[in-house]
Amino acid sequence: MPDIISEYQKWKQQGEDLRTQAKHAMEARFRELLGEAVAIAEEYRNDFGGPLKPPAPVTAFRYKAKPSKPKPKVPAKPAPKATAAPPPPEPKANPKVAGLQKRLAAARKKLDDAKAAGSVPRALEDRVYEIEDELKLAGA
């Protein structure tokens, strides 16, 4: 009976050693494949401009994408002198005013084209005046 028990313990120990070796081998292979997957995903992103989506059973595959081109370092600017006053910031253009100016330019072009053709529709002149009034109101 002691032979059976000692053989069993020997077998169990060998199994544990083999299990540990297999575990390490599988972890190494997993890391290797994951590294290869990252390389493929990077190449795909660089060539085709978008992320490569993993298959449906894979719920998470995250990595930090390396920038395709390293950003050049900008040298530090010397501090401005305290005596020089910075210029006042320019007021930002109102998007409504910019849109009205574009519409006014288009309406004036239509009016000029109509005048060149020989006819001056009253509706075009009225439209130009309306847009000019809207601009005056928006500027005030």
C-alpha cells in the first residue's frame, strides 16, 4: 500500500511541475500574440486611417496608439518685457454678421448681373436693402 501512495504523490508532483510549465508557456504565447495584434492594428491604422475592430467575442482590446509622426519640440519663448503692453485682442467676428455679409455679397452679385443683362427686378433691389438693414441691426 505504501508503494501506491508514494507513486501517487510522485505523479501528483510531476503533474504540478508540468502544469506550472504549461502555464508559463501559455502566458508567454499570449503576450507574443497580443504584441503581434498591436503591431497589426497600428499598421492598419497607419495605412487605412481607422481603428481595427476586434471580433465580437473580444470585449476589450485597448492599447495606446503611438503617434504616427513625433511632434517637434517647440523652443521656449523668452518672457516678454514688462514695459511693453500687449496689443488689445481683436474682437471676434460675429457668425451672424459674417453670414449676412455673404448673403449681401451674393445678392449684390445677382443685382449686378441683372443690371448687365438689361433688366432690374425690383425684388433684387429690395433684397439687397433688407440684408443691409439686417447688417446694421446686427452691428448695433
